[in-house]
Amino acid sequence: MNMLRPSVNQLITKNESSYSLVIGVAKRARGIADELVAEQKILEEKPVKTAIRELAAGKYRIIERNDSSR
């Protein structure tokens, strides 16, 4: 089984939870997949892997929303 690098611990900042990391990466991966479909491009690597690499490279960041109405 291949493990994705970097590890979860390397991606999470001190103010983020692992839950927000998973949700943020999943949303970005869905966006990547949607872009590929819209442009009719072939998937060269899995969108989740691309999203993790982009997060590690600082191309996007995860912002947690503090919603007091929950």
C-alpha cells in the first residue's frame, strides 16, 4: 500500500483539525476533477493526490469557519 507524502501531521497546522484537513482536501479534489471533466482532459493522477501536493506546496490553505449557530 502506498502512503501519500507528506503525512497528515506535516499538513496540519496547530489551529487545524484532521477533520478540516480531510474536508478541505476532498473539496479541492472535487474541484480538480470537475475542472478536468469541463476541459475534457484525461486524469493523469488521482485528484486527491494532486490536492494534497497543492496543499503542501502552499497553493491553497484551509480556513476553518467558526459557526456559533451549530
